[in-house]
Amino acid sequence: MKKIIISHKGGRTCAAVLINDELDAIYTEQYDVPRLIGNIYKGRVQNFLPGMRAAFVDIGRDKNAFVQFSAAKKFSVGQDVLIQIEKDECGLKGARATFNISLAGKLAVFLPTLNYVGVSNKIRGEEHERLHALAKKIRPQNSGIIVRTAAEGCDENSLLEDIEHLRELWAKILERNDKRKPPALLYSDNDLIEKILRDEFAADTEFVVDNLKIQRKLLEHVPPEKIFFYDEPAQIFETFGIAAELASTRARELPLPGGGRIVIDKTEALTAIDVNTAKFVGRSDFNETILQTNLEAGEIIFKQLKWRNLGGIVIVDFIDMVDDAHKKILMDSLRNLARRDRNQTKVVDMTPLGLVEITRHSF
């Protein structure tokens, strides 16, 4: 059973998704810190670097967006372009953008500028083949579709309805693009409640909220018997026993169950995670102690990647292991954890220095 706990306090909204009473995902929205990922802009090229096949585009913010392009594309300073943000601003760096627009629905992602058909890797076997054939059949001409995990078991009409809704949205974006002068925001995909309704709401979902405005918005889409208003004096997340887990997403250093610890540092380029034994010395075999610590760290790391919604490149410095069999056990465990992540996540490999590279798409 899925339960979504939503709290709004001090200009910040936080939603915790629980599956069978275990924390699965966290969504946050800070009203004074705008999130740009997914936004579509009509921008203007300020300058470009032909050698890097990259352009800097004015989107109306203090820092220009950075976008790379194929060799076939030609640009000139002052040219108007339609781009979508795929990575937020960080430090001195502006947002990173792409020309490949994508619009997410509940069942599918519509790709108006790409000729492509794909199906979520979480769907396997005959169902994967069925949905691929269905998507190929109903795909609009000169555009693409990616079928999402939520589409598993859906019929043709449901998928077609979802895609038609996204095509209508794309038509509205193009209409705004024709009417507005750059720089202009044409579309934002960052309303937290709408995102939760699209990506998380299912027939067995219940909501618990502590804000009347959010409750009213949910009632526009969710049966009233599925929404419970929380007005107790205790904090809502404490009542549901997840306050400590939410707090862990703001900590740099986290303990492991056996006494080890991990340290998480997010930089502009990547997320670096260090694993060490700390007070965990084991009972007998030193190599077994290291393996156990690394396995515990892997479990915690993948939880934190989901809860913090970390994307891009993640480099993990596990404790050095000399036993090749132990290395294989760890890598098999990490790849199994990656398969359980709803986002596209890949464990690349372990380098000769013992570093493990992970790539992950954030939402």
C-alpha cells in the first residue's frame, strides 16, 4: 500500500512517499529557491564555442544556460532557440540545457523533437515487447515516445489518451513560443502537487496532509475518502516515524548499522561518497568486516540517492578489498540495488583504484 505524507511549513513543502510503511521517495519545494529542471525557455544565444559545440543562452536569469549541440546545428549570436533545462544552476555555473525536449505524462514521455520509441527497462519480457509495439503503432509522426513503468498492463486507449494530452501541451508551448520575445519561460514542470499526482498517485494511494490549501488541490483529482487531514499537535513526520530518515538527507556524515560511516559531498561536477569502517572492527575476519561494511554502505547509499534525488555522476570510494570474490559480491549487490531504483540508474564499474562509478537520472 502507498501512503503520501505532505507537510507545508514555513514556505517549504515536503512530501514523503511510503510503500508498505517504508520511506521510498521524498519531494520538496522551497518557494524562495526556484527549481529549473524541466523548464522550457525561449532563449537567445549570447555566445558559442564551435570547438566545444556549445552555446551560452540567455534565459532571463543572472547566469546563462549552457547547451551542447551536434555538429549539424549552426548558430549565430542573437539567434532565438527553444531549450529545456536538464540540470539546475550550481555555484558559479549556469543551468545545463538541451534541445531535445521531453514532456512527461503519467504513462509516457513525449519527445516532440526526436524520432524514437522506448520502454522503461523496469518492464521486462512479453509486456516490454507488447508496449514497444503499441508505442511504435501510435507514435505521432516525426516524434518519439518513451513508455513509463506506470504503463505496465495499460491498454491502447489509455496510452493514446496520455500521449494526446502531451501533444496538446506541446502545441500550447509552441504557441507561446510564437507570441513571446526571448528570454521567456514557456513551460514549468515544477509544481510539487501536480508532479506527485502524475508520478505517484495510484488506486491504492492514500494522502495525509496538514495544509488546507494542499488538501483542496488534491480534492480536485483524488476521492475525498483517500485524503486525511492531520491536525494533531505533534509534527506529522514524527507521528509516522520518518522524521529521522528525512533529517538524514541533510546530513553530510551518516552512520552505518554495524558502526562504519559514509560521508557525502556534492560538488558542481559530481557527488563523492567516502566509506570507512569508523568503529566497526568486526568479530573475527578483517576481510569479512570490510565486505560487510561495504555492503551496508551500498544499501544506505542507494536509499540516500533516491531520498536526496541525486543525479549525474556519483563516485563511491568503498573500503579497499583484496579478495576478488568479495568485489564481485559487492558489485552484484550494487547492481541489484540499481535495478530497484525507479529512476534510470547504472553501476558502471569498479576502477583499478577501487572507486565505483554510478550514473543516475534525477527527477
